[in-house]
Amino acid sequence: MKIALPSRNNNIDDHFGHCEYYTIFTVDTQTKEITASETLPSPAGCGCKSNIAPILSDMGVKVMLAGNMGEGAVRVLNNVGIEVLRGCSGDVKTVALKWLEGSLADSGDICHEHEHGCHNE
């Protein structure tokens, strides 16, 4: 199974739509181990309006562990079969391991303000 984390400097980027790259971990949910990792550069533009959701889905990503995320991005990811958990922060590997342990839950935090303007058209 693969999980993705919007990243900057090996930490969860608080704003999904403007992360530097995505860290993608292949995980074994039985042994609760990370078996492989890779990074995917973030496409230009806001996350929910980019083509990142189908790219991640095609790569086999089933879960997105993120910081803050707008409702549009959550909907786009859910529509391609990616479950979203918001409210994550810190080192990406630590967050992934906490998720594997079952100690993370979706915070429900939704980004309502988009000062960067990608939603104003």
C-alpha cells in the first residue's frame, strides 16, 4: 500500500496545495513497516486544481496524510479513491509510522482562507 505526504524539508507542509514535493511511502500494513520511499515533485498551481490527484492514484496511493487542506482538495482526492487525514505535522517518516501504529485520526481541519488566490477566479 502507498501513502503520500505533502512535504517540505522532510516535514509535512502545512499547505497541501503549495508543498515542495510529495513523499510517497510504500508500507506493509501487516508488519507496520515502511518498505520503500520516493518523492514526487509538486505540480505548478494549487493542489486541488492541479493534476496531482490522478497521478497519485495511478501510482497506487490510497491515503494522504496532510496538514491543512481545503474542502475542494479533499473532495478531489476522495473522488480518485484517496482517503485524507488532516492535522498532521512534523517529520514525514514519524507521521507515517504513527499512522501505521493507528495513532492518527483526521482532525477535520479545513483550510477556509486562501490568501494565495488560487481559488479566486
